[in-house]
Amino acid sequence: MGSEVVNPKAYPLADAQLTITILDIVQQAANYKQLRKGANEATKTLNRGIAEFIVMAADTEPLEILLHLPLLAEDKVGY
């Protein structure tokens, strides 16, 4: 798993401790049925103003699927 090459366009990346914290928050959101998955769902929630934060995977292929999300999230939520 550590030998995967990460696209240089994927920035910023979370360190190990932040990754654990993010995974805990995602698991809690899933338990409360508050989790939405996928670039399309993330776009919809950002446009509607109901997203609190967005988690993007650095190993998405092709990464261009996610590159519009930081522009949408910049003024609205943390990403």
C-alpha cells in the first residue's frame, strides 16, 4: 500500500495522524447515515450548501474527476 505513486496534482495530503482522525469522522458520519460518496454527490451537497467537509482520495483515477471540488469548496467548506 505504501508503494503507490501519488499524483503530484493531489495536494495537500494528510499526514498519518490526520488520516486517522479523518477516517474516524467518516466512520461516525457513516454510522449516522450522514455520509455521501462520490464526486457527483459531493458536487450536489456543495452546491446546495449542506456539505460540512469534503474528503478527496489522492489515488483517484483519473484525478481530474475531483479537481473541480476544491474550487467549489474553497469559499464554503474545508477540504
